[in-house]
Amino acid sequence: MSLPPDTRPTGTTPAGATPTGTTPAGTTPADTGVIHDIGYRGYQGPRLGRAYATRSLFTQSLRAAYGLGRSGKSKVLPMLVLGAVTVPAAIMVALAITTKQDTLPVEYTGYLSALGLVIWIFLAAQTPVLLSRDLRHHTVPLYFSRPITRADYVRAKSAAMFCAQLLLMTAPLVVLYVGALLGGMDFGDNTEHFLQGLFAAVLYALVPTSIALVIAASTPRRGFGVAAIMGYLAVSATVAAVSVGMTRGTDSADAAQWTALISPDSLVESLVNELFDLGTGLDRRHAPGGLGLMVFALVAVAMVAGSHRLLLRRYKTI
């Protein structure tokens, strides 16, 4: 059976339908876009730029070196090391004042050289905190997605670790100096030796730290970085010390002093002793003569400059 033909007049439409090309009231065609106002506003504040980002990275890294802003256990080692370098200085000052001595029982620079092992522990443990963690968690590219450059990153991290080390080395010197003045000891003599100690502290914070930064940046594993830094500092210093000790009192004693060039700490100690004519005894570390002083100074500069270039090259590949 066939259906009856549609008898509606031309141009009419069934009830509920819409003519072709038209839409019901309150609707829009499917191919028409709609802009919704969700209240978004563009940033209208100041653009702080690279310098601010670099300073922020420096500040954050310096705080991280002492565990500030991190968990409680991250603060344990830095604070123990800080106490280990300052408490003996306070005890020495107290004994000197109690026994009414005219001078401190230790030279300012000699006290720094005696802190070798403690300083190595801090340097080996905290340098990977600044570099290896970023490599392990793949956060380094995130820094470079901002205005900060690779050179800015290297400068900020290097400066932070240098300042952390310098603070650690300067704290006991201040304790010794202030204690000596409070004890009525000679102002001029203590000020002179305190300034020599500050110069030595800058070198101790600069030369070994530059080497440690290169080692820490070479591996994303913090444990490997700690072991490598501690191993290098300990082994190189031991070799230099054994070489000097074996030739003590012989004609080759001065020749053995050149072995200090392989150890950043021994290099700094020898350079400072020769420059200020410090230290006594057969075990005195020193750069051999005027030529040795010049060579030791050049090697120290080469260590720092070379380490910085290696760091820049390392982060160019990230």
C-alpha cells in the first residue's frame, strides 16, 4: 500500500521542525564559535628578568647547602660541621683567656689547615645537593625555559657553594679574633693575622670548591658524587703529605713540596705559608722559593678558571 502524497503547500514545514538554514530562537549554528568570559586577565606586574632569576637561584642554592627550607634531616650534617669548626675555636679562646696568655695558641691560617677532614666532609656532601639533584630529577631544562641562561645557572650555583664554604671557613676565624680582642690581646697583631686568615679562607673556599663542582656535575647520582669528591681530596692530600714526610730533613725536601700541586688543599696551604712566611718545623708546607710561589699561584688560577669552563661545557649539552 502506498502512502498518500504530501499535500502541504509549498514552503510549509511540519510542526516542531525548522526551515532549512534557520535555527530555533536562543540557539546557534553548530559551526559558529563562542567566546566565554572566564575572568582571565593578563599579567600586568613588573618583568623582573634574568638578574632577579639568577639571584633567586643563588639564594635558594645557598640555603640548600645548609639545609634551610628543606627537611630536618637535611640540616643535621651542615649544622654539625658548623659546630665542629667553631666549638674548638671557642674552647681555645676560653683557655687562652683563663690562663692569661698574650697570644692565641694557634695561628689563624694554621687553624684552617687543621680543619681539612671536616671541610672535605661538608664539601663532598653538599656540593652534589646543589648540582646532582637537578640532574637526577631532570629539572635543569626547566631553569633554561625561563630567561636564565646556562652561564647564569653555572655562576649562581658556583657562587652559592663558594659562599657556603667561605661562611664555614670564616666562622671560626671570627670566633678566634673576637675572643682575642675580648681577652686583651694585641689588636694590631691579631688584626694582621686575621686578615691573612680571611685571605686563606677565600682560597680554601675557591680552589677545592671549583674542583668539587665539576665532579658533582658529572654524575646525577649523589652517592657517586660524594664518593668521588671525598676520594679525590683525601687521596691527593695523602700523597702530597706522604711525599713531604718521606723526604723530611733530606736534600730533596724542597723538591717534594711540588707534590702539593696535585691537591687543592695542600696547594692553598703551601701558597699561603710561603706568601706570608707562616709555619715552622720540618713538616711546614710551602711553595719552594719565588718560582714555586709564582707556579703555585698560576696553578690555583688555572684550577678555578679551568673548572668554570668545564662546567659551562657540561651544561651546554643539557
